[in-house]
Amino acid sequence: MRWFDDFFERGVRGVARRTSRRSALTRIGRLLVGSAFVLPVLPFDRIARTAEAAQKKSPPGETSCDYWRYCALDGYLCACCGGSASTCPPGTEASKVSWIGTCHNPHDGKDYLVSYNDCCGKGSCGRCLCNTNEGERPAYRMGLHNDINWCMANTDSTMFHCTTSVVVGLAEKS
Amino acid sequence: MSTWRRGPAIALAVATLASGGSWADVAIEQVTTAKLAPATPHRVYVTDVAISHIVDGRVHVVDGDSLKYLGMIASAYAGQTTLSQDGREFYVATTYYSRLSRGERTDVVDIYDTATLAQVGEIPIPPKHAQALNYKGILRTTRDGRFLLVQNATPATSVSVVDLKARKFVAEIPTPGCWTVIPSQSAPQRFAALCGDGSLLVVTLDGDGRQAKMARSAKFFDPDDDPLFVQSENLGDEHLFVSFKGKVYSADLSQETPRFGSPWSLVTPAEAKKNWRPGGYQPIAVHRGTHRLFVTMHPNGKEGSHKDPAQEIWVFDFDSKARIQRVKGANAVSISASQDDKPLLFALDGKNMGLVVFEAANKLVQKRRLDPLAETAFLLETQP
């Protein structure tokens, strides 16, 4: 849901998303706890970009909260802050830990695991606040929680600047 | 205008005032600091993480009767807040960097006097306090007021125990996989936490605030199928929770082993079909004198709607479990009730960050609102 829209005046809403990928979420939650939240970071998401380019009507882009991979994001979109969906803005540092969402890509029909790394070391970006919560869980399932500062483990500075959405793999069907 | 030209003009104006010029009908004043009237149970503290300038959070203090803005308390970087048991002090567990957003990190509990809203002390704590949106349970005091329990996240979870009498940090207690602090209301040395496997962790402190015992209960909720919101409210030592799909759970902490009530549903089968669900950040409130339970509800709930604002606020009699009223929800994402015999229900409008005040003595009736009050607030606490 995008009820923050009313307050923060962002763009039109759009893409419907699939729900209930509980088993994948649970599995990832366990994985995170078991691995001290260290995640593999895969290369940029080429699939989405290709699919996006093929569309006649341009679907929500990476500066829109409706972009498919932002389905469990709570923060400022780094794409509005000098970075992109998967890069931190210049002069900031990617968070060492992150929470995980499972988002449906409408362009290829697949579900992807998305690592929501915060970017750290400067004050809030303040641009493009986005609050979505598909599969988000309270902090007793820490790896699925987005109401906490994921810069918390960075040693230079835990200051929260913005949030990326890095595709880290395909989610298995539940 | 350059400074040298402006200077004499100001000097002339001051001289005119000082000479009692004929136009000075307004009494001459001296600036002072306003004094607060004694706090009433209708005073509310609204914790605002101010996410667009998160290093500079604040707590808005408002009188719920007059809607007068009484003043502000600084909560700094993702500070967590709670009142003392007697309401005389307000605690902020927060982080400061020596260079605002970089440099040396210092975590402290700032102590504010609620009679003056002035900062009166600080207690250094380990630099681990949870830099989180504000949820009830991230910072709580024990029932006897002796210890302050600070939720930590690194992201490994633990609780820092602060001795409020000695004004010092005492101990860190690991609480892996568990979250929030739920203080027992009959055994002040005991607190509980909700855990990711559906159990309750129960910790017992010794007289100095160090861990004496720790035990896990059996699983009492299903975090996969129907997770609990972390906020709890107590009636005596019975602590109430609601689940994402609208069930009420309870845990009695008066014994060493918690006793769980039978879960019951807020929604009828017909309402469940329409997916009426609780939502928000502080979705429940209770009035302990009348055993009434207030819940922020929205229809068409689905995966991911659990922080949505209320379309309605539902009122239940906790003892009979009967719903006694439905009112328009004021887009509430957080609610809190005063505990006096003319109670108010405070609601935070999640869409425009206004404070909405309901009278709750008999029927719940919306009376007034203050718009806007906050930037991005999520937690309300009323004066005891």
C-alpha cells in the first residue's frame, strides 16, 4: 500500500503485485539469521531493464515507488538521491546488513529476492520517500523488518541516507 | 543595507523605546521561559522521528484538552522514548555523533524533567540502541521504576539494563531472535519479549539488574500464518497483542511461566471475508478502568497492508469480548488512551500527521484535532 502517497505527493500508483510467498520469506529469514546477515550481492538486474525497454508504455521507473522491486521498501529511493536502485549515491557507503523482500516482476512473471541495503554516512536524503510492506514482518523476524536502520552495523557511521533495492536472486515458488 | 547604516537606525529605535515614546502602548517586556501548568493525564507525548532530517528527531508535547502545543523534547538520531512510572521524567535513548553524521558515536539515555521539559541528565549506554522507528516496547521501565530496559539491535538483539536510581548502565542481556520489552506489572524484576519462533522469552533480573533467569515459553502464536504486532497493552499483568489478521492474544506475566489466554477474533466471519484487519504502528489502546480495547481497523487488508491507516476504530469490551462501537478511523496509525476517569483517546492521523482527540468516557466521539502536528511520528504516550 502507498498511503504515504497522500502525504508525500508521489506519482500514480500502478502495478498489482502477487502476494504470499511465505515459504520463501521464512527460508530467507532463517538463512539470514544463520549467516549473520551477510548476503551475496549479484550484478545489476539486467532482466528488468530489458523487459522495461521492450514495453511500449513506460512502466514505473526506478524513481517511482511503484517500481516492482520496491515492494517491501521503507525509505528514500537512492535513485532520487544521486544513486540508483542498486547503487548508493556518491560519498555514501552501502550498509553491511540488509532486509530482504520478495517482489514479483510483472515483465517476466518471476519472483525475485531483493536485498534492501541502506546507504549510510550522511543525513537523510529526503527525496522520494517510499513505504511498502509486502512480506515485511516485525523485528522478531529481523531479516524481514524494514522499520529499523540497516546502517546499524556500519562502523564509520550508522547515519541513514537512502535505500537501494538490489536483486540478489530468483525466489522459489511457494 | 550595510551594517554600518543599519546600526544607527536600530540604536535610534531602542532609544525611542527607552525614552517611553508616546507610541509605546504595549507594556515593555523581558524575555523569559514559559512555565508549564502541572501535567494532567490528558497530556500526550508524540514521538516524531522526523525522517527527512532524522538526526534531529523530536517529541511534541501537547495538552489534549486545549490542544495547546506545550513544548518539545529533543530525541536526536532515531531516539526511543518513554515516560517514567511516576510521569515526572521522560527518557530518550538515542545516538549522537561528534560530527553530526560522522565521527565518534555516543549512545545515551537523556533524562528530561516533565515539569519543565528541560534536559536534566544523561546516562551513557553501549552504542547499540535500536535505531528504529518508534514502537512501544523498544524502551520501557520496570514496574517499580528502578530499571530502564533499552532494546538493542546490531542487528543481533539484546537489552541494556540501566539503573535509574544509580543513574548508570548495569548489564546487557542477549535476547537472540526476540524483540521488544514487555515489563511484568506484578513482578518488577521480570520482563518478556516476543520471539520469531512464536514463543515468549521471559527474563528475570536480580536486585542489581543483572540477568538471574531466562526461559522460553511454548509457541503461542504463529509468526508465519498470522504474526503479532509487537505493541502490547496491559490490563493488570495480562498483556494483550493483536495479530495481522485480527485475533487478540494475551499473556499473563504474573507467574514465572507465562499463561496464555485463548485467542479470540476481532472480526466476524463476514468481516474476515472482507479482510477487515488491524493496521498501523500502535494499533491498540486500552482503558484499564473500564477494560475497553480500541483497535485501528481497515477493510480489504492483504499481505503488506499491516501498516495501513485505520478506516475505522473499533471498541471492544475486553471481558465479554463484544464489540461495542465502530467509529470513523481518522486515518489513525497509532492510538493511545489516557487512564483517568474522563479518558481521551489520542490518534495520530497517518496521512497528514495530525493529532486527533476523541472523548472516550462513554461513547467514543471525535472532538477536535491539531493539524499538522508532526512530520513522521509513530508513537503516542499519555501522562500517567
